[in-house]
Amino acid sequence: MPAAKRSKKKRAAAEAASRGLDARRVAGGAPPAAVEELTRHIEEDGGSVLATYRDPLGGHWQLLAALPINRVEPTPFQRDLSEAHVGRVANAIDKLGRYLDPVIAVPADDGKYWSPNGFHRLAAMKELGAKSIIALVIPEPEVAHHILLLNTEKAHNLRERALEVIRLAEALAVIDDRPEAEFEVEFEEAALVTLGLCYQQNGRFSGSSYHPVLRRCDRFLRRSLPDALMERRLRADKLLELNELVNEAVAALKARGMQSPYLKAFVVARINPLRFTRKAADFDETIDKMLGSARRFDAGKIRSDQLARSGAPPGEE
């Protein structure tokens, strides 16, 4: 009897108009001293505060401000810029003749303002020669660490997510030695930290081929963040070794005349020890088994009909 399909849990909707501030309270009240101080800094930096208010859901204080564009920079752990996307954004702004989507900015230690959300809009405005940019300025600098939650302007692929996470992890490790497990909100998935290290060493690494396996066996570590990164570098080395062996297996299949965009996914599926179990898995045990299976992989024993039946989907990269 076929297993019943598991239904996805639907997010429970909150009762209508039950949270946050009503419209008249958003702009009401006296801002705290830290916000007043940030207002003074913005003015001293050549900017202009247009409004001080509380966000309607959480009630947090923030500012709508015009900032000199040369003082706004992307966070140092931001994903790589897509020049094509910048061109599309610049063209749209230029045709409309209006800039309608403020970037998010937080004050940085060097007198600049870091933008964890708005890299492409910022680059587009600079390309158009703008002198200033409108920003939602958040007083708490740590908001910039929630970069995956904030970035919604252009969908991330796996490589971009992983690179942002590892850059953030490496930046935080210098100033924060809390256990890695305490950064779950910022890093989103433990697998992204490991994959990010792989992408740093090999920009063409096929992370999407291994991501489903890692999501089941790679967990956040209870070691301090600097120590955890040392362990993750060892994990990344194992994955890169596995990837080389899988590439060799794919080459052997091609040499036998097998041509398919799914060859790599087929090989990974064949050596994946977790495909027939739902039990919790250990990273080293899982990857060591895959390494052993990859070394023993015999392309001569693979039939074309096995590949056709696999129906493997292409990776998201």
C-alpha cells in the first residue's frame, strides 16, 4: 500500500488586526536617546532625517532618511553583485524618473552606513549618478546580520545563500565566540556554512547535488563559532574530495555513451546512504560512506534504463 502523502503544515493566520500598533501610534511618542543620537549623526554626515517612527508590527524605532550615496555601502558579507540585474533596475528607475524603494541601512563603526538589503538598488542609483539615496535606517547594527531574512529584492540561488552565510560567519567569528548553534537564525541552515566554504575554494562546486544530503546530516555545532569554522573546513575538504570522485564517475558514464543532464544527480543518488532511511544521520559517517561508495563506483555496471528510470531533476544552480 503506498505511503500516504505528508501534507504541508499551513501557517496559521493571525486574527485580523490583532498585532502591532494602530496607524496613529506609529508616529507618536518620544524616540529614545539612541535614536535621537542617530538623528544627529545622520545630519552631521550630510544626510537628512525625513521621519522618525515605529514599525507597525514590532513597534521598533527606525528612521526614514536621505543619505549621501557615497556613505552607503553593502555589508562586507553581501552576495556578489549581478551586473545584469543592476542594469535592469537602473533602466526601470531611469524610465520612471522616480526612486520608490528605499534600501535598508544600519550605522557602521567607520562612519559609513551598511546596507544588508538593497545592494542592486544602491549600485543602480550610483550608476545613474545619484547624489543621495533614501534609506530606512535601523538603529541596531546587529540587524545587518540577518541578511538572509532581509534580502528579498532578488531571489538567492544556493551558491549566493551559502557564500553570504560563510562571509557572515567569518566576520562574526572575529568578534563573537558564542557557540555556533546560537546563530541558527542568522545562518538559517548548518549546511549553508559548510557549502559556503566549498564555494570559496571552488566557485563551480555543485552544491545543489549534495544539499539534500547535508540537510539531513549537517547540524549546528555547540562549539564556539571560531572552533566550529575549523571543523567545517574539514567537512568542506571531505565534500570537495567527494565531488572530485563523483565527477570521475560522471566522466566514466559519459565515456560509455551515456548523455544526460542528470548524470551527477544519478551518481549522488546511487551512493547516498540516506535514501532508504529517515533516521537522524551523522555528517562524518554519512560522507565517509559516500566516499567509499564513490571510490567503488563501477560505470560498467550501470545500464541506460537505470538512468532513465531515475528521473533526477536538475539542480537549482
